[in-house]
Amino acid sequence: GLRALEEYGELPPFTKQLTELTPDSLFAWDSHMRTLRALGQFDEASEAIDRMLELAPEDERVWTIKADNLYRLERYREASQAAERALHFDQEFAPARRVHEKAVRLMYQRKGKRGK
């Protein structure tokens, strides 16, 4: 397990190079984003996700990934907004619904703690 993670950790320069060689390839940006997220590098993954949205602005899957990424960065309001955008394109998209519910719940929990 640890060796596999170490090998995975060597991938970002290669996936980044793939995005530089093929900047309009959704596959390249998706590969780079997945590598960064697998390594817990959510801030770095944000750039790749934003580029994916430039290439596929109406893709509910990409909006859901953005929502999940923001959720993991504890940016719950933005996460709920990104999930709402995904649901705008597909109201029945269950992954977007789940992220939206989690983000809203934690957003209000955080708000409640501040109010005390």
C-alpha cells in the first residue's frame, strides 16, 4: 500500500506535463485532477477542476467534483453552490445531491457554533 502511494506521488509532474502538451484535453485535466485529489492536494486540484469547467461548462459530473473538492477544503458555502450548479444541469444527479446536503449541513453547523 505504501509503495503504491509513493509511486502515485511521482505522477503529478507527468500529469501536469500532459496538460501542458494537450491543454484542451478534458482527459488530460481529469487525469491531473484525479492524481492531485488522490494525494489529498485539494488546493492544487482546484486549478485543474476550473480548467475542466472551461472545457465542459455544463457537465454536472465536473461541477460535482468541484463541489466535493470545495467541501474537502471546508469551503461549505461554495461547495453547496457548485453542487446546486450540477443539479441545475441534472436534478436527479445523486452525487451532487449528497455533496449539497453534506455542505449545507456543515455550513449551518458552523454558523450555529459561531452564534454561541
